[in-house]
Amino acid sequence: MKTKQVVKSITHAEIAEYELLVAHLDSLIDTVEELSKKKQDEVMNVFKVTSINKVLKRIIELLGDDPSTSFVEALDETSLPTNSDALLILKQFKTALSKFHALRYYRTELGWDWNVKD
């Protein structure tokens, strides 16, 4: 038996924030993926970690109380991660944003659309 997925609502401001953060996260994943291919066990510097965390902290805010928030956390700025560790964390954030999207995007008679509440 197929169950109907519960669709949560989202505001226009949250949609704009989601789209901005997805673009930044994709760029970060591409960059860290390249670094990880070259030197996967190299420790990241503070500047990179701080820059990445600016995006990750905004994603955490956007996710709010979504269940996926229990699987994501910003990079540790004191014990700096390796390139491969950072890539793992970034991909967990990508998965969390995908789930966030799936819970707020639904099929209509005309196609797919956000479930906007404002």
C-alpha cells in the first residue's frame, strides 16, 4: 500500500534561502572534492573551515527542527578536519537539504511546486 507523503509548508524567504544555500553548498562540495582527491588526509586551514561553517550554520538554521538536523553539525574549528572528513560532512548536509526539499515540494495537477504558506 502506497502512503501519501506529508508535505510541510515553506515561505518565499525560506525558498530564497534554500536556493542560495544549495548553490553555495554545491560549490563547496566541488572544491573540497578536488582537494580530497589530491590530498585526502591533509588538514584544512582555519580560513577554509570558517568559510565553510558560514554556509553550514545557515543551513542548520534553515533546517530548523527537521529530523535530519540530528545528522549534521558544523566543522570543528579547533580540531581542524581533513579534506576527506570535511567532504563527508558536506555530503551529509547535501542529503539533509534534499530531504528538506522533498518534504516541501509536491506534485500538483500542473507539475511540481513548493508548498508555500505566505
